[in-house]
Amino acid sequence: MTLENLIGRGLEHEPSRKPEIQRLLEKIATKLTDSRNQTVSLETRFDIAYEALLQIGLVALRSHHLRPNSRGGHHVIALQTLPLTIGYPREKLRLLEEFRKQRAAGLYDGSFTPSESELNELIAVVSELQSLLMSWLSRKSI
């Protein structure tokens, strides 16, 4: 599978510009910082950390001048394409999918409430991905 194979099947071409990428990177950093704020509930912190995770996937796609289309499933495609966009190890995708499912369960039917260790695991993964994204962007001079 390549990113080009996904055009019309979840992705579409759309030019991006450096200011857009920079704004999104700032939002990721803010969300990651906010997710560590211990005066906020674990559930809210988990949601914020997940939003940072999703935005990392979106920045990675935008850096390739791509965007998820409007047909739905943008969370899945933003996360599942990370190996193709920034070289995230494919074997780690299962954990990202678990975070996505947990967040959806908490949001849509209230059946998931994160523990401190689950939140910390998500924050650690998001921090790792943020570093990988920044390194990739730097190498590509984006």
C-alpha cells in the first residue's frame, strides 16, 4: 500500500503550506502540555492526548499535501498511514488502534474511563510520535 493508492479511497490531494503546518504543530504541543495537567480529570486528559495523537497523523498527511476525505474514518486513516508518512513502525499501529477504540468507547457509550497508567502510556506514545514527526519534518525541511 502507498499513499497514492489511497487517493479516492480515504485521502485526497490538497496543497498545504508551512504556516498551516506550524499552527498545527503548536496545537499538538499545547494539547500534549494540557494532557499533563493534573488538575483536570483523567478522562479529559486522555481525550486531549488523543486529539494530539490524531493531529500528529493529520500533520503527517498534510506534509504530503494530502487530507482525509469527508466520507468518515479520518481517525483511522490518519493513524494507519503513519508508517507511510513519517516512518512510524507498523508493528506499533495496534497500540494506536487500541487508543482510538478506548477514546471512542469513552465518548460514544461511556464504557471506558482511563486509568492513570493508561493515560501515561498514551502521553508517552504521543510524545514519541511528536519527536518522530519533528525529526521527519526537519529532515524534509518542512
